[in-house]
Amino acid sequence: MYDVRPNTIIGFHGCDLDIRTKLVNNPNQIEISKKPYDWLGHGMYFWENNYTRAMEWAETRAADGSFKKPAVLGAILQLGHCCDFLDSKFTNMIGSYYQAMEAEYENAGKKLPVNIDAEDDEHKDKLIRKLDCSTIQFMHEAIEKQYHEDIAEKGYSEYPVFDSTRGVFTEGGTAFSGAGIERKSHIQICIRNMNCIKGFFIPREEISFP
């Protein structure tokens, strides 16, 4: 009943300027991320109401040569049926799917993926999250399989497919000495159903008022 998020959210996507221009002009030409270490599984990623973090990320990619010119793309989002890891219901759910995945790997004689540190991350925040990504994708695939089986058998399903995934992350070292607040803490959104993206925009610069 409360799993659908109908409210509108502003999201920011760090990217190359060419990508921003393409998506503003051709908003249906979306390419989703399918990296094996995506923190919330496969989809298009946004920082929730966090322009600064999106730009920091884009500038980091420009510094390492991945982007030519860093930019931020704004988006109007509605999360729909959301797997929200700020809700205990879903943190309990993903734990159950992890156990099922663990058993499947064990039966197949395979090793589970693990979350590891990036070589250049002095804070050791386990930025390469292959275990998290694999578990979340395992959950999505199991739900989708059950959904399609139900539709074929009885025409409806009690297992709705997730439109989006949302999580809070703390990283980047403390904001000040002795703090429990970390400098790069943020809420991240992964959009799976592109219909949740209502439109893209170029963020305006703030002006003084009055």
C-alpha cells in the first residue's frame, strides 16, 4: 500500500556535457548503466536533490579522462513502485534474497562476488560493490520471473516489479574532526522503469533575491 512513491523528486545526474545535451534534446535516448558494481543494480542513476555531489562526481570523471567536460543533468522523477532501502521492509527483503542467492551459488560451486575498496579510495568505503549489485539484480530477476509466471497462469500477480531503487550512502570521510557526518553522504536513486523520468532539464544557476 505504501510502496508506491507518487511524489515528485528532483534528481541530478553527473555526466559529460555531450551526454547532457543529447538527453535534453532527445530525452528518449537513455542508456542505462549495467556495470557489475552499480550500487543499486542496473538503471539510470541520480543524486536526490544533490547538485553539488553530482558535479563533484562529474569533475572526478573529467579529471581521470573519462569525460571531456563535466556537467549536471537535472530530471523530474516519480519513483513509482520503489524498492526503498530507507524502509525496513526492503532491507529485510533484500536479506532474504541474499540468502537465496547464497544457496544458489553454493549449489553451483561458485564463489559469491564481494564488495571491495577502490585503489584510490583513502577512506576504504568499499566503492566497488559487486556483491550489492549482484544481490539486487538477483532480487529483480526473481520478482520478474514470478510476475511473468503469474500473468501467464492467472492474469495477475501479487509480485509487482520495481520501477526504481533508492538508498542512502555515507562515504568520503568525516565532515569535521570527531563527526558522525560524512562529507559525501547522499541519497541515490536508480531508475529501472524509464517512464519514471518525466523530463530532463539544464539546471539554472542560483541568483540573489531580493
